[in-house]
Amino acid sequence: MGNYEFGTASTSSMLFILLTAVLGIALPLTAAIIWCKKKHEPFTTVLIGAATFLLFAIVIEKPLQAIVISFDNPVSQFVNARPVLWGIIVGLFPGVFEETGRFVAFKTVLRKRTQRETGLSHGIGHGGFEAMFILGITYIEYFAFALLLNQGLFVELLIEPVKDSLSSDAIAQITGIVEQITTFTAATMGLALVDRLLAVAYHIGASIMVFYAVKDKKKWWLYPLSIIIHTVIDGFLGIQLAGVFELSNVANEIIFGVEAFAVFFAAFFLLYKKDKSKEVAN
């Protein structure tokens, strides 16, 4: 495979990487605590939202998605040969599993919590934990990689032991991660935090939608609608990852921002704010 030449991370890059990880954990947790205290909401609703993401998005969805698009089998070969289909499936899996996770949570462990704040609390937990998972864990890992790069141990410890099994795609992915680490700036941190803020806004809106789909039989259609919306949002990015076309990171964030806030404000003002009762009638 040849020799590997990687750069090093500056002190400022390492500082911003670490700060991203800290803020990625601290901000969602602080927001959840303030919300629950202000609204006298049980914190367990937030925890159930977090558990929904962990169980349905990580434990169940990811392995099944890997079978369809990653592992070498007839299905994955068929999907990988069709970039548009690959992108749609990348969006469909989180759409189906995460929205179904919300539906199951509201139907089971949260079925007796019918006050309107329940949907919002669940969304804070779901989106907040996703932010903690993506920013916290990912950037702590990146900080560790930065330390290894600066000590000249990155290749020795992480590349050499598996170099014979690394594909060209894997090498390209590793190179991309290293480049992100070595060029990390305050602007990069800001973009990452804004992206998670938008995602949390979306998840709050989606949880409100599914909450009313469960609690009000006349609004059952909000559940399949949430799946469609989620699939379209993630599928749009998935098609880009498949190489069909590509927009800049800033353009994608603007588009995602419009989508996320549209879902949030529609759910908040058309569902949450219009519910004046303490409990939602079935």
C-alpha cells in the first residue's frame, strides 16, 4: 500500500476539536435540564427520547442498513450499483426506524404522559442525545487522533496493523478524517454546532408530530408523514454521498436549516401551541 504521509494538528485545531466535544455534550444536557425544570417535566421523558435514538437508530437500524448497503451480498451489490437507490435507502432507514421508534415510545412507555410537553421533551432527548453522540464521541475520538498524529504514532498504531486489509475507499476516508482534523478551525466548530442545533430542532418537531399521531386518532397521518419527511431530508444528502451530484457544505446547511425549521415551526405552532388542554383527547 506504500508509505503514509499525514500532517499534524495545530494547537488551535486541537483546542477547537476539544471544545466542540465539550459543547456537544454540555449544551444539549443543559437545555434538557432547563426545559424540565421550567416546565416541571419528568426528566425520564427526555431519557426515553435518548433511549429511542440509541435503540432504534444505533442498535437496530445501523446493523440492518449495513446488510443492505455495506456487506457483500446480492442485495448490497444491487443497491451499490445504483447510486440514486443507494441514496434513497440511506434516507429511508433513519426515516422508518427513528420515526417508528418515536411511535413505539409514545404507544408504550409514554402512553400515560399525554400533556403536550411530552412530545417536545422526547424530541429534546432524541435530538440532544444524537448531538452528544455525534459531537461528543466523534470529536473526542478526533482529539485522540490529533494526539497520535502529533506524536507520530497515528500510522504505527492505527494504519500499520491493518494496512493489508485497507481498501482504497478506506484509505480515502482516513485521509479525509485526518485532513478535517489538521484543518479544524473555529468556523468548522461553528458549522458543526449549527448543524446539530438544526437537527435538534427537526427532532423536536418530528417528535411533536408523532406524539399527536398517537394521541389523536384523527391525526394518524402525521406518523407516515414524518417518515416521508425524514426520508427526503436524509435521502437528499445520501444521493450526494453516492456521487450523483454535490453541493457545498454551506449550501447543504442552508437547505437543511429551511427543512428543519419548517418542521419545527409547523409542529410547534400548528400542533403544540394549539393544544390548550392539559391532556390530549383521543
